[in-house]
Amino acid sequence: MRILCVDYGDARTGLAISDELEIIASPLKTYKMKSMRCAIDYVADIAIRENAQLIVVGLPLNMDGTQGPRAEKTKAFGRVLQKVSGLDVVYQDERLTSVEAEEILTQGGVGFAERKKLVDSMAARLILQSYLDSKNLRSI
């Protein structure tokens, strides 16, 4: 099945999608935020368009693993997204994925302005790849 991943943020929301075999995550276009509700509708539409059957939402945990205000806001987003999309929503730890995404893009020679546009979808790809890898390891 195809799995959609969301890296929800206040300014931008990054998206990524898996292949049918749930092995490879690929970034999709980043959504520039207007409001939480607009983002939910946009993500639900993408889920339909991409034939996603599950949505993974990156959960921004504190470095000690606890949930703070940002994680609570993200979970509120996920709850409404689940209702609107009709798809199950699961959460995946996203600690340091934005930092890793920045490093990958910088090492790839991507300039600052372009990096700013791509970092959220790259972070979503990293979150989804982590989810896929852990899921595939559990099935071995």
C-alpha cells in the first residue's frame, strides 16, 4: 500500500509518499501554510490523489522523548486529519529530521533559497523512510 507522510509545521508542511511495496519514500511538494484547516484539506486531497491508505505524521518530541506543546498541536492536526481523510493516522518520531534534511541538501550543493523550499519535504521523506524501515524490520 502507499503511505503518505506529513511533516506539519507553522509555516510549511512537508509531504512524502511511499511506493506500493512500502520500501522507498519520495518527497512531494511542500505546502505553504495558510491555516491548519487548509493544510488538513490539502493533505486529505493529496492522500486521495496518491491513493494513500495510511498517513504517518511526524511527531516533534523533545530531545528527552517527552511531548511538549508542539507535539500536542501536531496530534490535534492528526486527529482532525484522520476524521477528514477517513484514513488511519499514526505518529513517527521526527527528532532531528529537519537538521538531517538541511545537511543532505547542503552537501548536495543546494543553495539557501532552494533549501528553504525543499527542507520540509525532505524531512517528511526522512520521517517516512524511518517508519518504513522500522516496519520492514519488524516483519522479518
